[in-house]
Amino acid sequence: MANQNSEETDQLLAAVSNGDRSALGKLMQRHLPYLRKVVEVRISRELSSRIDVSDVVQETQMVVMRRIQEFAMDRPTSFRVWLRSRAIEQLIDQYRRHVGAAKRSVRREQGQDNNSSMAIAHALVTDNPGQRLRRAEIASRVRELIDDLRENDREILALRHGEGLSNNETAETLQISVDTASKRYGRALRRLVEKVSHAGLETSLGLDNI
């Protein structure tokens, strides 16, 4: 999806840099589902009890609209990676505003106490008629296995399957090489598959689509 949209995104960004306001609206609409997905995956339990996902998305959109000209001129990153950074900044800002200072770091709050493990599980668990009624139960079990993975493994799986980033976008987000991102993802997936297989849930994962 990201590769299919990249050419049109580039065209819209070029139009935005030339002052085309309608192009900005089209750009935001095209990437709104991804922006919302990032917020849904990364919002913490404490914050989600105090503010709606839609509010964070709206705040992020406002920031993007204020700063889009700067981005469109310089293009420091791909657009989705830049958009993601703005969403994470808003989540951190909203957490500080609504929850306040916490004993644990904001990095840990954004990286672990969130919906990413469940998002990964739902992305990987096969949706077939025979297991449809048990899908939520299976996804919950897979989430527990994901939570047992190392933080680096969980993070790259969250980027690839929770947020739906490509390998190139994942590498850019993590500031590592594309080859390193690919290898790290492969190792993380193998470790998860081993855990899932040991738990007897291997037939529940849609590995053919990975």
C-alpha cells in the first residue's frame, strides 16, 4: 500500500509546497487511516482512559497542517515516517498533559504499556470460518506470547504488523539499514513462531501472508 501511494503522495506534496490547499486536504485524507492506526496502536491505557483516539488524531492533524510546508520543502524523511513522528509527539504531549509525570519513562510508556501486542496478534491470527468464534481468544493468547518477547522484537513486529509499515519505512523509523531491519524482523518473527508452535497455536497464524 505504501509503495502504491508513494507517487501520488509525492505529487500531492509538490502541490502543497506550491501553496495548493486542496492538495493538503487530499494528502491528509489519504493518510488518515494510517495516522489513526498509529494512535490506536501506541496510545497507553492510562491516556486512553482520559482522551479519545480521535482527539489525538485531530491534534496531530493540526500540527501537520502548521508544519507541512516545512516538510514539503525539505523532505527529511518519507511522509508516513514523518507523520508517525508527529503522532508520537502528540501522544507524549497528551500523556504529560493528562496523566502527568510518571515514575517510569515516557519511552517505556509509549513502547510497552499500549495496544501494540494485541494489534500484532490480530494482524497475524488467521481469520478463517472454522476459528472465527475463537479468534479473539486465540489473539489474546498470542498477545501474551508477544509480551514475552524482548522489547526490540516486539517493537519491530509492532511497526511491521501493528502499524503496517514497510521494511524500508521500518528501517527509516528505527534509523537502521534496510538490511538490518529485514534481519531483525526475521529473527523476531522466528522467535514468535517458536513460541506459538510450542503453545500449539501455529495453525492459527496466517504465515502464508508474511
